Amino acid sequence: MRTDDTGGSGHDLRHHGDAEVRDDGAALADLAVNVRADTPPPWLREEIAASLSSLAAYPDGRAARAAVAARHGLPVERVLLTAGAAEAFVLLARALKIRRPVVVHPQFTEPEAALRDAGHTVDRVLLREEDGFRLDPAAVPEEADLVVIGNPTNPTSVLHPADAVVRLARPGRVLVVDEAFMDAVPGEREALAGRTDVPGLVVLRSLTKTWGLAGLRIGYVLAPSEIIAELERAQPLWPVSTPALAAARACVAPRALAEAGHAAHRIAADRAHLVAGLSGFASRGVRVVDPAQGPFVLVRMPRAAAVRRRLRDLGYAVRRGDTFPGLGAEWVRVAVRDRATVNGFLEALSAALP
């Protein structure tokens, strides 16, 4: 693990998995995007559709905010609804008075991009493959006044122990934990959402991944009320649409939480099937970062760029890894899919590998 004090990114921080399945990739089997494939379910589509009759009125987020607060056992003053977690990163970068932000990589690149766009110089702590991309809290500089980490981390699929993440907290430091994929972890073990005993803790949640709502844009921030107030002042008026508010209420209701819990166990089983299949290519230089705990796996393979192109010719899209700081051209990220899709992908990968 090392710190990278970088004045320029050197990586395409704006590249995301959806780029793999646009235009000529639209017909490919999508293992590049980390959105659950069988969503949104019919009951959620019905809830969203029912909200359309209210589009003439300005959005009123009070009920959705209260529902999210209740789901996590928090007062509403500790909740802010956002147009997806990506908006939250922009608000944090622009609204908070910070001097030395640190981003723990490899991880989702949007937090660093937002900080750079807001004029901040960003330091990186790079987790190492030989350590299993696991966090060592001591590697984060003591003077950092904002630290960003994902848990479970995109793209490594590593789930850091909550105790290790909490060790990053300090008085005077904002600790941002991106839990966009935590509801894909059975029991949400190691979650910090709902904790009020950790100083400066900001937890981000996304409802777009588990519920297939990337096109609707809905997420939320859980944080001390004074941080929420600062972020809210930086938001435009009516930042979350009426259909997105309806989705937020529905997705934190008991029925949805139970369904998400069942989906997390199914994802874990499907991920084990994918990892077992990928492990069968070990003799051909394929290595999976394991144990994986998210709805995706990080894979190292020889000539990965050529393999990705060959996979596209065979009908499958995976996410390139070289845009993530700390990774290189030999990495790809593969989303967990149903067994039939995974079996087809593994067959194509056998043909695509050198």
C-alpha cells in the first residue's frame, strides 16, 4: 500500500462500464455494468408509473426522506436525497471546506473526478494486489481531512471490516464511505449506515444498482446534520424528481428490503459459480481477486485488452480495468449474472484467451 501525491490523474476517471454497451455494444451480453439485470421488478415499475399523475406539482421529498431515515433509524436531519450517489460526490467536493482530500484506490473514480473538478489536489492511497487490496488504515496520511473509500469496493469486490474503516475516522476529518453495493451483501455485514458514533462519518447509498434504476437517478447521504445542511445548501432546488422520490419510498419499505435480502443471497451463489468458472482458467494466467463480496469480480488475465476485443466479437462486454488508479491494462471487471449467461461467457472466454 502506498500514497500517491498526484497532480494529474493519468487515468480516464470519467470512463464507466456503460461505455462498453453503448452504440455498437448495445446488443452484447452485458457483464460490464454493475446494475442487477432482472430489475426493476413489476411492483416497482407500478409505483413509479403511479407517480406520473403528480408531475404537474413540484417534487416534495419529505415523505421519501422520512422513509429513508426510518429505514436506518435516524432523524430526518441526518438524511439527504440525491440524484444518485454521483451527485453526492459533487456536493461533497463543492460544499465542504477541505484542504487535503485522500481517495483510497482502486475504487469508483467519480469521487476523485468530482474533487478535481472542484479545484482540489487529490492524494491517493493505492491498495496492492499482493495484500488482496485490503485496507491498512495506517497508510492514510494523518493530515487528510477528507477520506473516501468504497465498501464493498468497486472494482475489487473487497468488503473491508467495519472496524478497519472506522479506524480512519478522526476529529476534524470527514470520512466518506461509499456503500452503493452494500445491499448486495447478505445481511449487509460491515455496513456503517445508521451509525452515529463515528465522528465525521458520511455514508452514501445508491438505489440504482440493486433495483435497476440507473436511468432514474436516486440515492442518498447519511451524515451528521451539520454536514447534511452544508450539502443541502449546495443543491439546486428540487434536485430529485417525483418518480425518483416514489422509487425511494418503495425501495426502503419492508417488502423491498426483504426482496433485496433474497437477491443478495442469490447474487452470492451466482458469484461463486462465476468465480469457480474463472478459476478453471488459472493455468492460462487468469487470477480472480478473492474473496469477492460484491455483485462483480476483478480479474487479472494476460493480454486483457485483446481478450476484451475478442469477447466483444463473441457477444460479451466486460469492463476494462486500466481506468482505475492502481490497476493496469491486464485487469477487467466482470459483473455477476445468472448462471446461463455466465456459462455462455465462460465458453466465450475460453475461446478468447491466448
